[in-house]
Amino acid sequence: MASIKILDPTAKRMDDNASPGPDAGELAGKRVGFRLDQIWRCWDLISENWAQKFETAGATVTYWRSTNRSGEEGEDQARSLEAWLKTVDIVVSGLANCGSCTGWTIRDAIAAANSGVPTVAVATKNFEEFAHELAARGGRSGLRVHVLPYPLNELSREEVEPVAEAYFDGLLGVMGASLTAREQAA
């Protein structure tokens, strides 16, 4: 009788890194990078709000925007991301808010985490499980994921601002970031 081998498509990677990576630590003096995309206006608004808070805490903020990711332009994007990652101390990658956006958000967060930079991916509640699944399939099951409510993009600026405010402290906790007494007073 012949034998067959059945592969389990849910098997875990042998080279998985379950570590969340280093904590962000104190923000003062750090260079925080926000990974943005082309679609989610709400993520632009939230990242602007959070960037102001990081700057108040003494950090410098930069942005990297993901655009077309295939062909020659995709190769340029990959080189651009790699170069940008060398200029930051912390990465906040978003927004995992649809299938392909979640894929690229997590892919770029994995690249950041694999470079040794404290990294957190930001996902909306509907894409939280998918973000974790993609992180595990990408070999970083311990990737930090901060979850925002869903839906967001349909909200006005006035409705998104309270979400940014309400979820900032949670972001700090997920990042392993801390504010000094001076930063907390500000």
C-alpha cells in the first residue's frame, strides 16, 4: 500500500520569531517613523495627532508613504523603505484596514522589526486577527499590534480626533514606550 504525506497549511514556521522585539523606551530624543499608505485618510489624521504627542515628548517624527508596490516602482519602494528604516528609532506602521492594506502594513512592520527597530503595526478591530495571522506567516508571530475601532475611514475629522486621543496611551503601552516626568507634565 502506498503512503501519502498530508501537509498542514496551518503549521507554524520553524524560524518564527515570537519576540515582540525591543521596547521603545523613553521617547525624548528618539526618531519616530510613521508608515502611511495611499488610502486611509483616517490614518493620516490619527498619525498627525500622535506625531504631535511624540514631538511634545521630545521625539522627532518622520513619515514614509507606501505607494505602488509592483514592478520597477515596487523595487524603488522596497529600497526607499530600507533606507528610511535606517533613519528611525521606532516604527508605527499602519493602517491594517482591508485585506491588501493589512498585508502591506504587516509586511513593512516585519521589515522594520527584523531590522531591530521597536515596531508596532496598527490595525482596526475587523483586521486584528488577520494582522496577527500574517505576522505569524511572515515569521514574526510576536509582532506588536495596536488595535483601533472599526469603522474609521467613514468618520469626519471631528469624529476621528477623539479616537486618536483615546487610543494614544494604549499605543504607548503596546510599544513599551514611556514618558519621563517632564514629558508627562507637558
